[in-house]
Amino acid sequence: MPAQIIPVDDPADPRLADYRDIRERDLVGRQGRFIAEGKVVLNVLLRQSRFETESLLLLENRLAGVAGLVEAAPDGVPAYVCPAAVLDAVAGFHVHRGILGLGRRGPARDLDTALGALGDNALVVVLAGLANHDNIGAIFRNAAAFEADLIVLDETAGDPLYRKAIRVSVGAALKVPFVRAGAVEEIVDRLSGNGFDCLALSPSGGTAIGAYRPNRRRALFFGSEGPGLPEPVMRSMRTVRIPMSDSFDSLNVAAASAIALHRLWHGAGSAD
């Protein structure tokens, strides 16, 4: 059977507690849970994600339009249905999409175990010091488009399961496997020890990304906007750049990731 439809008409209903004050609670977490928002994202959570769905929260006037999502939900998952005034009071702002889901993160994965499970031609993305959730979400979306096998976040990177990151990623943050590791220097060592060619993307990189010819596992490192990757880290690996006009400084990290990942994607040389 599909999700269990449960009408709710009281914003104080305790069953909606995990959805309350969404923006503020995004900043402090919600005890191993996360909020997915919108029809496209919910479709990924319910059909392609490795995360468990605990419940749905839907506007009553959207119910007919999301019948497929309700059908795709695990058996017995509660789908709370309420009018707009109730949903807005619970969320703390007007939720114009009116389609929310509550997911559970599950146990953290170990980096060495994750790397050991990858194949000989694996592509890994490393985010070091990247805190902007728009950029994190966009990079996850690009990683899904170009079939990255794993994303590794250092100890200072933002949370890919932050509501805005999930939304910007159009659900890719729920689909592309990721792990959080320690300092970026340790990540370089562990990737190198697992047979990865580590590449630092930088405007000052020594090799044009189009000239790089991958012949084994490769890991592409992205730093934060502005500072980029630390110099000692870049000296420990091959540096690559995206050739561009001398009259402009650099690309946004999300845009740069799309170009670089396409270049390293195993399907880049296939016919259209």
C-alpha cells in the first residue's frame, strides 16, 4: 500500500514537530533528519535515494497532483495533508511548493571503505572548505550529471543535506554517495594511497584540463570561492586549470566544476 493519508488542521499537532520552523532548524540540525522540498526532490528521495523517508507533509490542494509520489512512498509512511495556513504556520514562512518530506540520514560512512568499493576508473570529487550551500548543491547536481562515483567533504565543508543544498541540487545530494572526512591534507594522503590521481583545480593550474589524460582513478579537488585550496595542498598534487580569457579572473566554482567534471567524465568522448 502507498503512504497513509492523514489530514491535519492544527499547526501545533505534535506529529508535525520535525517540520517546525524549517529555516531556523536548518542551522542547528534536526537529530539526524533532513527536509526535502519540492516535487522533483521528493521524487528522488522516494525513488532513487539511499536515505529512508519518515513522512510527507503536503498541501491539501496539491494532493491530486502528487498522487504518484504518494504511491511511491514506502508502505505505511504517514503523509500529513493540511491547508496552506497550517503549513505556513508550521514552517514559519509561506511554502509555495507545498510538498515536503522528512528523511533520515543513516549511519556515517567511512572514507577508506567507500574508496575500496570503487572501481578502477572511478571519479571522486573533493570539496575542501566549501561552505556556500548554493555551490555545494550545484556541484552535487553536476556530479550526478557526469557520473561522479563519490563526493568527499573535508571537515570544514558545508552540509549537502541542508535544505537549500538539496533543493539547488534538484535531489542529487540524495543520490550521489558522499562521505565526510577530516582535514584536506589527510584526504589527499588517503586518496593517493588508494590509487587515485589527485588533481587540484585552480586558475593558476599547471596543466590545461583538456590536456589531462586520465588512465586510472582520479580525484578532483575544489576549494572555496576566493581563497581556493591551500598552497601546501596544491603543491602535493597535480594542478589543472580551465583555459579562459586573460581579461577575466575566474569562474564561479560551481560553473568550473561542470566544465572540469565533463572533461574527466568517461562518457565525454562518446558520440552525441
